[in-house]
Amino acid sequence: MIIKVIEEVEQNFKNFFLNNVNFVINEKVIKRGKLINISIKDFFICFQLEIQKGGIKTFEIPYPYELVSNKKHILFDYRLDTLTHNDPIKFVKAKNFKPKKNSKFYDVQMVMKIV
């Protein structure tokens, strides 16, 4: 299973290395920089970005429920209906579950796009 995840990440991100990218949620840029490296740590994808101010920063995101890519952008889908496969009963149960803390990745889609 983990080998499949690593291979999927490698295939989806290989066109993005050494390009300037923006991470966007709800039309707002939350992170930007030149993509240097990607790794998987537990349930997170770790991006190493070279930022404009100099230096390399690590940006960790939880692994999405669905990952869709093309040449110019990658969609990270964290929506509850994707998690529940559009099953209304499971969706209501997931929606009523109260997380311990708010997350910017809760029930949204994030896009990583080449600038």
C-alpha cells in the first residue's frame, strides 16, 4: 500500500520540481515557493520549498482523500463527500463529528499550481 502511495506521488509531482508553485485554498494563496523536494512522512506529504526571502522551508499537508493532476496543477481533495463516496448517511455522520481543532484542510479543495 505505501509503495503505491509513493509511486503515485512521484508520478503526479515529477513535472513540478524546480518550478515556482502556489498552494491555493478558496482562491487564497497559503504558501508559495520553488518546489525542491517531496517526501511522505506517516500520513503527510512534506514539500520542501525555496522561498523568495532565501532559505528552504518545509510545508506539510495531510494526505488527501483524492489526488487529481494535470500538467499545470494538482488538486488535493479534502471534501467530506469525497471521503464518504457521496453516501448521504456517512456524510451526515462525518459532518456531525466535531474535530478537536480547526484545520484549514477541513472539507475544502486545495490546488497546487505552477506560476
